[in-house]
Amino acid sequence: MKKLFFTALVACFATVSFAQDVAKEMKGKSYDEANAILQQNFATLTAEQKAKAYATLTDIAYGPANDLYTAIQTAAVTGKQPENPDYTHFVKAINAAVECDKYDNMPNDKGKVAPKFHKKNADRLDGFRVMLINPANETKDDDLKLMYANCYLNSSSSPLFAESPSVKDGDKYVGYAEFFSAVAYYNKKDWSNVTIHAQNAMSNPDVKDQSEQFLISALTNNLHSRSDSLNYIAVLSKINPEKYLPSIASMYSSLGETEKAETMLNNAIAANPQNKMAYAIKGENAMNQKKWDEAIENFKKCVDIDPSFTAVWFNLGVCASSKGFDMNEKLSNNGRISKENAEKVNEVLKESVTYYEKVRALDPNHEQITQWPMQLRMLYNALGETAKAQEITDMLGY
């Protein structure tokens, strides 16, 4: 047993001894080779040894990164751009230094924090960070865009650069990096990450409007639960409740919160009686509940404010025709309807025709609303005005 114990003890010392030589073994290797050595032995290293190994990895990455940095700086003077620049050199150097700093600031075996590499890495790498912004903007490769942008963001929040010139007085490029990340995640349809980065990017006035659109699109694409819908409402309300009133009210309605939607719309109208969108949404809500008269009343108020609101004229036509067909069903008995009741139905259908004809005048080529010709033809046939129905058929060609 003593022999076995002694053998195990020797093996233990061998492991520690090897771990202490990891940084030495990494020297002279390529970045990938050195990183492989570090990762293979990572679990055996103390925090101090990890800091030393990452410092060595930073040194290895620094050479080609600094060469590229110098070439870019020279190009700014000569106009001769570096050929096929590999910006991942900056990423490797910065990421290795950030990891180094994490372990460099952990207590040693005596419980003291005595960083050895912090100042050196912060001073020499700070200028590399801004070199990631242009390639993050220009590349069409979403994986590279994320690599550059996220490296910038991670370094911006790292204590390594907290006192560096690029961060100390406000990191003026961080909003751009957030935006580039949002773009890449959007292309990957990663809506959760788009939401995070687009919201952060909105702090930069140069990309605020674009970021807002990415944010709204991501939220819309990520509506899987009631919680998602409520978050959607909360975000839009925070950005601009007046601008997004239609979306917020519609979402409340879809959640069954009709009272909240109605209160919001009525408050908006009270604050601004010319708020056409509030009337339009009130009309849509009533329309969805098949309250035809209430819907028509609100839609009319909307087009009184904006007579060119084609979609609302179309909705008026839909509501009036639906009201007429409902009346016909209620007033009929075994498929028969009295002359008097038929006239009542026809009056409502004729009202619907006037709305669809307004749509026709505003959208003669049915480019905005493709359905109006079929709806209008149906009504003319229902009213027995076959010549006018045929006119629409000739126009459509079918």
C-alpha cells in the first residue's frame, strides 16, 4: 500500500510540475497550437498559472495584431490599404488579454490580489479595439460580424480597459458594436439576442431609428406566449407609447384585454381628437367583434380626419356589406324575404358600394388593396347591377 501511495503522490507532483510549465511550453508555438496546449491543461492550473498562460497567449497574438495595426495606421497616411487584412488577430489578442486579466485579478495562494499583466495589456491593446468597428460594419459574414462586434463589447465591459482612453470617458463606439451584433443576430433569426442588442444600440443616436426597427421586428417575431406579448407592450410603451399606440392597443385586444385597449384609445382621442389611428383601431376592434354599426361609426370618424385612408374605406365596405348580409339572413324566412325587408338590405349594400367605390377612386389599379374589385363585383351582382359587375370582370380579365 505504501508503494502505491508513493506512486500516486509522484504522479500528483508530476501533474503540478507540468502545469507550471504550460506557459513555457506554449512559447514559440502558433496561436492555435498554444491555445490547444492551454485548454488541454486548463483544469490543472491555478488562477496564477492561468493568468500566466493567457499572458503568453496574448504575447503570441500581439505580434501579428500589432503588425496589422501598424499597416492600417500607415494606410491612413499613404492611402495604400493592407492586402487581405485578417482582423481576427485583434480578436485573438483582445480575448486572450481579457481572460488573462480575469485570472490575474484573482487572489493568490496568500489571499492577495497582485495583478502582473494588467497595465501592460491594457496599454498596448487599447488601440486595437477600435480597429474592429469598420470590419464589423463592412463584412457580409454574420459570424465574423458577431466575432468582431462581440469582442468589442466584451472588452468594453472588461475591467482590463476600464481606465483606458477608449472606455474611461465613455465608449463612443459601443452603440455601433451593439447595432452590428443586432444585425447579425437578425440575419440568423435569433430574436432574443436581436432584442437585447437592438435595445442597447438605441443609446447611439446615429443608429437609434434603425435599431428601433430591428427591435420591433424581433419582438413581433418572438410572440410565443402571453409573457412575450406583455413584454412587447412594455417595450413599445417605454419607447414611444403615442407612436406605437396602434400596436399596443391591438396587442391588448388580442390578449382579451379589451377594456385596457379601449381606455387607452379613448384617452388618446381625449388628448387629441384628430387622432385618426385611435379611431381606426377602435373600428377594427368593433369589426373583429362583428359590431358593425360601432365599427362603421369609428371608421367614418377616421376618414373624416383623413379622407385618403384607403384601408379604412375598405374596412367600411367590409362592415357595411357584412351588416347587409347579416340582415338578409335575419330577415329571411326559409330563404324568402319580403320586398320591404329586401329594400332595407339593399340600402345597406348600396352604402357598402359607395365605400368600395371610394377605394376604387383612391386605388384604381388595386395595388394597395387587391381584394376590392372582387368585393365590389360581388355587391353589384347581389344588387342585380350585372353591367357594372361585368365592367369589373373586364377590368380584371377574369
